[in-house]
Amino acid sequence: MKRIPPFLFALVSVAISLTPMSHAADDNPPTTPFLAKVDRPLSITRIFQRNDASAQSPIPENATPRLVRSVTEIHEPIRRVRHFMSGRTEPYEFWVADGMMLGDYPTISGSLFIDEGAKNGGGSDLVSVFPEATWVARTNFVRWEKLDGILCRLHQAIIPPTKTALGIENPNILSGEATAWIDETTRRPIKVKIAAETILFIYEPGPAEPLVLPQKFAQVFQSLRYGPSGQMR
């Protein structure tokens, strides 16, 4: 299986290290669910803003492309994800179904990108609807905070690195300090901040009709999940 290129890094970790709660957590504790489950068509736009000092400088012409925006269209059981990269007008398009992401490999013409999720510390967790916020829990709730007039739960955690079976740190899975603002009404993230960048979320109605996998990807899904014999692996 081909590995995800560095600039399509994952945004979630399997394990987390929790930060202490403030007294606000005891005075007015949050209630479950801590993160919404998307069971209706939905479109999610993510805006990625750099936090480091280089964010104030123009991007060099020869710089490695970085993810600046993504649009995820959801009509379960299928999702279409488009990644808009710096220095490129057309997005890279990926499809998610049955816990797997497929698409045309961004950096190798004619090759297929396959991501079967963060198994054994490998791959990524981009197959999740909210990969950057699955770590939020009662134990890392810090306080209530209004963001643009929206009542949010603020969660903070220090996420340890995820290692592969060979003991190598996986850069495609989020690690380090993370802060999330979760809309208390919708239970969806509206802002997530990590060391390198801040992610802003915009929600719109999803596809009116069910999504259909392109034929070339549908055949690959069938082969990977069921094999030549047609039996579930």
C-alpha cells in the first residue's frame, strides 16, 4: 500500500495525554455526546491557516505544496473529499467508503493513492469525519467560551506521537498540543488549533442525491474488500 505524502498529513491520534480540567468543568460540566455523529448529508469546508512565523511571509515559488482548504461532501456511506493545495488551481479528489480512502496519487502520475486508516500506527486517520477532534472528552474539557457569539466547549490535550510497528514516529498523525472549540448546540468543531496551524470549519447542506463512486475506484474498493473470490476479507 502506498503511503500518504507528507503534505496530506493526518489530523488525529489514537492515544492522547489529557490536560487537567479547570473548575469550570465542575461548576457547569458538559454532557454527551462530545462530538456529533453525522447521519445526514453535509458539506464541510476546512480552512487551514499557518500559525508559525512563516505565515507572515510570502510562500516561495519552489515551496512544497501545502493544504490550504478542503471540502468534504458527505452522503453516507460515501464521502467525496477535495484537497486544495497551494500553487495549484485544481483540487486533488479522494473518495471515502467502508473505512478506506482512494484517489489519484497526487505526486505520481498514473498511480493510485490508498489509505486504509491508522492501523498498527501506519497510514492516517483521514477516513474519519472529524479526524482532528475525535480526542475531545469530558476529561479534557477546560471551560466554556464564546467564539463569534457561539457558545463552545473548549478542550485541550497533549497528544503523544503515534509510532508504527517498527517504532518510527508517524508524521501523518497529529501529535503535540491541540485545542478544539466545539459548538455546544451542534456538537461540531468550529475551530481546532495545533502547533503548525489553525483549522476553521464551515458547514453547509450536503449533496441532495447519493454520491456514486467513480467506476475505477469502485472496482478497486471491491477488489480490496472482497478479493477476486468475492468473499469478504
